[in-house]
Amino acid sequence: MTKKSTNRWKNPWLWVGVIGVILTALNVNASSFTSWVELGHGFLNFVQNPFALGTVAMSLLGNYVDPTTGGLKD
């Protein structure tokens, strides 16, 4: 991994996008944050949902890959 590609993992905007996709996949709303038990159930439902995991993986890939270069490397 090049230094440029490892710095992307430290970029807070990468994580804003990924967390947004995860919260959407969890179908989170304001009432989901009122109980740790409910949040835990939502997370378990997310982990057991292959479609939700796939969309998060695509979000990570889409946010990580540099569109100005060919392939997955910088």
C-alpha cells in the first residue's frame, strides 16, 4: 500500500460516507438510539443481511478508489 492510499483510511469523510450507508442499511431512525438493546438488535440484523453487507462493501470501495487513476491502485 502506498502512503497516499493508507491516508484515505484516516480521512474522516470516508467514514462519514460509510457510517451513513450503514445507518441507512440498518433502517435507523431517532428512536433506534433510545435503547442499547434496540441498537444491538439492529446491528445483528444488519450483520445477518447479505444485501446490507454488500452495499456497505460497495460504499467502501466507491469511497476508497481514486477515480483519477486506472484500477484499484493509485
